[in-house]
Amino acid sequence: MEMITNYSDIFIMLAIGFGLFMAWGIGANDVSNAMGTSVGSGAITFKQAIIIAIIFEFAGAILAGGEVTATVRKGILDVALFANNPHLLVYGMLASLLAAGVWLLIASSLGWPVSTTHSIVGAIVGFGTVGVGVDAVAWYKVVKIVMSWVASPVLAGALAVIIFKSLQLLVIDTKDPLTNAKKYLPFYVFFVGFVVALVTLFKGIKHVESLKYLSKDVTLSLMIAVAVGVLAAIIAAFIMNRVKINPKDDKDFHYANMEKLFAVLMVITASAMAFAHGSNDVANAIGPLAAIYSIVEAGGDIASKSAVPAWVLLVGGGGIVFGLVTYGFRVMKTIGRNITDLTPSRGFSAELAAATTVVLASSTGIPVSTTQVLVGAVLGVGVARGLAALNMRVINTIFLSWIITLPAGAMMSILFFFIFKWIFGA
């Protein structure tokens, strides 16, 4: 306890610094994945992606980030084993943030779309196992999370296949794809607005004192979600009717004008993807930061319950956006251009599938990998077009980087954990 009191200010400053570093890595890597399909398909520019990320990453982190944060902060480790040595938990969380941040810097510089969730969970498991003991890790929760890493990209890929096939049936492979796009696309956008709103109302705002009553009123929440979906559909229809159509454009490419509509609507799906990402992956940066803050504020009492302060969520959201602005272009190229050839209609299918998967996972409190979900969705779109449409060399590299990520995070976390013990004392 005395250790916590003596170095309280230093621990908080280090936690904020490492939390920002980790959040920067998330922005450079994971947000680039989220925006990569939109930018790679030509639907939006890099600058527009940044604006969307600034608005909706923050919104997702603030409005819906608390549920997953609780899982990363309290679910993976058995904190009761740290009761007599709370400073070890502080060292470990600091080590986890730093290790995950360093690995994301390395991966982003190489253009690898790795999982930030793998990075931070691997780091926490690493220091917990070696620094404290095997019993410190709640292995059943780790198994649950690892299972989600397998299930989530498969689910996203399956959804992407279904969505793209339905678009082919209703819009793309019809006699008049342009007219049918205007007819059916608002229903897809309604689904986006409905799912995002419903998950936010049921799970995301539980930590917002003035709004959490909404999560208990199912009927009111459903009505609000439907209203949001209808509003999104109306906005989509209005935007599509204002798109300039030039029949001459269809001479070289039969679907040119139709793809213009998808390109416009990808602004909405990109926003949903950014919101979904902010709601789920902000926990990777601020979960350990929130744990350190609550321990230090309680004077070493790790059993006390503490809500996630708003400023902690802002640290995560701010760092994420800064990472995208400064370094996001490398990974964005891999996702948006190198896996398969993306058009706005294909990118729309992938983003809709990925956003749905992430927000549903976020509602359960399971920190899935946004990277794996999005890659799974992009692969799903490629599979729907035939295996020849996929760049297997790039896909193999991505899979290899996923395998490396977890042990890399664990080993660096163990190293940093013992360095902190050496600096501050055991």
C-alpha cells in the first residue's frame, strides 16, 4: 500500500503516457483497418476518413465503451491474488500498455494489420502468468475471448457473403441496378442505424448515469432504435437522390452510376464502423489505464469498484484519432487494396458485416478483434466472388502476423514487468 502512495503521481502519469501510446497504436493499426475498405474502394478520401474517425471513434468510446472496458480491466486476471501486493498489478498493467504499444508500432511500420486485442490480452496474460503465477489468470475467460477470435471473423465473413449475395440478387445482377439500388439500399442503411442504436442503448450507456435508465426500458429502447434506423434510411435516400447520374459513365463500366450510390452510402457504414470500433477497441487502451487509476485512487484497494472516468475515455479516443492521422496510411493500404479488389458495393458489404459483428460482440462485453472481423468480412466478399479474387500471399502474411502477435505481446510485457519491479521495488 505504501508503494502505491509514494509513487501515486508517477504511476498516473506513466499510465496516461502509456495509455496514449497504446491508443496511438490502435489508431495507426486498427482504425486504419476500419477505414481501409472505404478509402481503398475510393468511396472516401483519407482526409474524410480522419474526420469520420474523429467524430464517431469518440462517440463510440464515450457512449458505448464502458461495457468492454470492464472485461479487459477486471475479467482476465483474478485480482484477489493481488490484494496483498497491489503494486504488482500496477506494474503489470503499465507493462501491458507499453508492450502492446511497442508491438503495434512495429507492426504498423511493416503494414501488418494485427490485432490490438491480441496484443493487450497477450500482454496481460504474460505478466500475470510469469510475474505472479498461473493461478492469477482467469483462464476460462481467456478461452472465451480466444474462441471469439475464431468465431468473430467467421461470423463477419458469413455475414459479408450473405449481404453481398443479397445485393447481387436485388441490385447488382438485375436489369436496372441503378433503380434497384435506390429502392433497396435504404433498407440496408436502416439495419445499420437500428443495430448500432440498439446496442448503444442496451449496453453502451450503462456507465452514463443520466442515461442508463434507457437500458432498462426495452420498449422505449426498441422505439428509439427503430427511429434512428428510419432516420438513417431517410438520410440515405435523400443523399442518393442528390447523386449526379451520367448515363455516359455506364458505357465503359455498366455499374458505374450504381457504384456512385454505394460510395455515398459508405460514409454511413464507415461512420458505423468507426463507432463500433470505438465502442470495442477503446477498452484495449483504457482498460489497463482505468485499472491503474482505480487502484491508485483507492490507495491500493483493488477490490473497490470504480466507474470509468470520462477523461479516461477521452484519453483513449484522442490517442486513437492521433494514431490514424499520423501513421494510418500504411495499414490502410493493406486492407483496402491488397487483399482483394474492392469497389464501393463490395466495401459496403464488408463494412456492414464487420460493423454488425463488432457492435454485437461489444454488447456481450467480449473484446473481439476488429482487425480479424474486418479481414474476415473482406475475405467473405472475396469468397463470394470466387477464390481467384483473393491475394493469398497477402492473406498468408496477415495470418502469420496474427500468430506472432500474442506471444510477442506476452514476452515484451514480461520484460517490462520485471523492469518496473527493478525500478520501483518488488
